Amino acid sequence: MPDYMYLLESRLSPEQRALLLRVQELARAQESNIYLTGGAVRDLLCGMPLRDLDFTVEGNPGRMVRELEKGGARIVVDDERLRHYELIFAGDVDGSISAARDEFYARPGAKPEMRWSTVMEDLRRRDFSINAVAISLNPNSRGLLLDPTNGLADLERREVRALSIHAFTNQPIRLMRALRFCARMDFKMEQRTQEWFDLAIERGLQETIEQHAVGQEVMDAAREENPAAVLKQFEEHDFLAAIHPKLQRRRPDYDGLVRLARAKEEFAAVGLKVRPVTGTLYYMLRKLEPRMASVMKNLDIPNAAIASVQHLPGEARKLLQLLRGSKTKGAREAYEVISHTPNELLVFMNAEFRNPRAASKIRNYLQKWRPLRLNLPVTELSNLGVPRGPKFDKVIEQLFDAQLRGKGRTPEDVTKLLKQFAGIKDEPKKSAKDEKKKRGKEKDSDAAKHKHIVKQSVENEGVHAVAAEGSAKTGVSAKSATLPARKHAPRTVARKRTKPSAKAKRRVRR
Ligand code: CTP
């Protein structure tokens, strides 16, 4: 059996991994079973990036949600009736926690009755087999894949298969979901699912989709990696009319969406993942102007999202003026503006205006300035003995400034600049001439020491005549002239105790 836990952990970001550990801890403490379910497991199995982490708990997840809130999670949707909580967890991880539930339809298309259930029942009530998958996070079965409807086989066949003949009748929004999954994953519908889909269209079920459900689908499409592909699927099946009757004829601004995708690529190339949801909504619906905002309102799109879409073109124009103007002529000024602007707005401005001057500043930011900023030599400055604090920060900023001006690009130059800004002086270098002089002086003083010591020793021994003779020839005592030069006083001093040589004694006697 493949080790899904290993696979999962290796694909999660550090923040997602921390969340995974935390929910397991909480579930164990509260003695509930918890599972990672739906999209995250599907994406894991087919090698796609994991976006949201959705957890299903057998029991009430309320207490767990409160604990997670204490750790910094924010609740975005709180549906007490369904015990379903959408959250932005600590570390900005998107996801949800829900109670496992089953749904019963008195007749196809009626409002479902709901009851709390096991995870297996919860998986079976879902829309498509590829979504009806889970991984156990519980101590006794950790890493076990739950796949009661054989979704793994459909992932391999690259097919979207509905789990019931009533899948679309019960929830017509699943028609749009099926199209979205096909577009996203480049899958086709399984044959029987296609028949159920066609039958539903024949019966006009698409016209019965509730507006808030369409609004949710519009938001989901805007969050897609390739929203244009999804919208084209909608257009092909006349589903743009479900968003607004005029959109099917006027069509989304596909050119704008292509430019947006290109602008996003430039960021992705340096490892910055941007999801320009607001810009996508704008290009999706701009042809409905001046009714764009009211259309979104009818679809129950959150007010904050509507306001963002409305303000987007104005904000982008202001940014453009700033990046085109003299206020951002210098690299430092341009860096400050760009680094404080949300990436989504930068991407949209590039897509909307395609201004070469503004675009080249953004390119410089991505390819040169930001890497410099990320690699500032803080360790090197610490190693130079500068303690952390305001002065440290000032030196680093000065260095960054210099680098933006094209200086300090080699390690040697960086060290030089850091020392200069921190006021660290190098010890003055001694010239070769000075060194020679110093060595000469040392020699002289050694010789003088020898002379003095030997003279004393000879005097002590009463050999004045020998000493006088030696000094006349060499300037050094006769004794030291015959002995190898002694550099170190202690050894010379030791010699003081040696007896006068026989030759010296003979001379004295003469
Ligand atoms: N679901 C369903 N019927 C719907 C909507 C959702 O059965 N009308 C189920 C699906 O099984 C899905 C789960 O609820 O896996 C969670 O829904 P959602 O978050 O919308 O989908 P994800 O599978 O997480 O996909 P995405 O990658 O788009 O987030």
C-alpha cells in the first residue's frame, strides 16, 4: 500500500504541515476521528498543487475550531447548521473543518434532509468519485486512503464520474462544477455521466440554479489557475447565461485574461505565486459594465470582493502614473513603491496598461532588486562584530542603497562597504621598508643585549682583557663572536653560568 502520509507530508508547505499536526493533536485530545477529504486528496493523488486543506470530523468540530482560533485561525464562513467552518488557519493556510454528514432527498431535486454520519457515508453523498476520497489522520489508520467509489481509477482514466443518476437533479450547480473540473484537469466526462449531464440540460436544469450557487461558482472559477479555459467550457455549454443573460453574447474579456496570465507568469518565474482573483473577476464581467457591480450583488458575491473589483482599474491607473513619473526615477524610490504594492495589483496593472517603463521597473524589482533584498549580508555584518540594533539596520539599509546604485556586487566590495558604513577601520598596513627597518632594529637590540650580558659575565669572571680585544674587532664581545648568536635572553643568561673556556684562562694567565 502506498504511504499516503509520506506523500502528503512531502507535498505540504511548512505551514500546511504544522496545521496537519495541530488538527491531529486536537482530534486525539477530543477523541474524535479526523480525515483530510475531497479536493486536497484528489490533487495529491494526481500530482496537482494542494490549495485548500479540508478536514472532516466524525462528531462536532466546534470545540476544535475554537482551539484553532486561539492559535490564530480566522473563521471566514461559520455554518452552524451544517457544522461547516471555512477558515484561514495560522500561516495563511486556506481550508475548512466540517462534521461528517449524510444527505437524503425525499424526491430528486427536493431540499435534502441531513444527518450526522461516518466519513464513509459522507464520501458517498458527494458529487464525483474523484472528490469522494479521504486520508485517515487517526493513530490506528494514519495514512490509509479511503476511496469507497473507486475515484483513484477515474483519476487514472482522467474522467469525471458522477456518483448518482440524481447527482445533477439534486444539485444543478454540479453541472457547472463538472465543466470546471473537466477544464481544470483536462478530463472528460465518463460516458454515463455525460448522458446524465445532457439529459439535465435538455430538461433546462441549468436555468434552475440558485443565484448564490452561481456566485460561488464564479468565485471558484476566478480562483482557477486557468480561468479562461473554464469560462470557455461554460460558454460552449451556454452556462455564461446562468451568470447573466447578456454575458453569453458579450463574452468575457478573454484577451484581458490572457494578458493577466502572462503578467502572472513573470512573477511565477521568480517563485512568487499570484492568484489575481479580483483581476480575473474584472475581465470576466467587465463587458457587463455599467451593471457589473449589480450583477455581482445579485449573485451574492461578498461585498468586499465587489468593492475590490470596482476599485481595481482606478488603483491600477494611480500605480501606473506613479511608476511612469519622476517620483520613482531612482531605483530606491521605485523599489519602495513596488515592494509595498500587492502583487495582484502589480500583475493587473501590467496586464491592463502594458506600459514599457512601468513594466521594466517591475521586471527590475523581480529579477534584481528583490533578490538583493533577500540576500542582504546580515551574517557578514554580525561577523564584523556589529551588534544587532538600529545601527546594524542602518548599515544594512545603506548597503542595500549602494547595491541598488550598482555598487557592492562582489563579496570583497560588500565587506569594504559594510566596514565603511559601520565605521570599522582596517589596521594600517606596514610597508616592506618599515618591516625591514624593524627587523634591523630588533637585531641590533639583541646584539646589544648580548654584548651587555657577556661583558658582565666576563667581568664577573675577571677576563677584562679578552673582552676588550673582542670588542675592538667586531663591536661584539669576543665570547659572543665565537658563540652562535642568541636571540633569547634566557638562553644567553643561562650561558652566564658556563665556565670560561680553557683558551680564555690560558690568555689570562699569560
Ligand atoms: N461537493 C458536492 N457537491 C457540491 C459541492 C461540493 O458534493 N455541489 C463536495 C465535493 O465532494 C467536494 C467537497 O464537497 O470535494 C468540497 O467542495 P469544494 O471545496 O467546493 O470543492 P473541492 O473538491 O475542494 O475542489 P476545489 O479544488 O475546487 O476547492
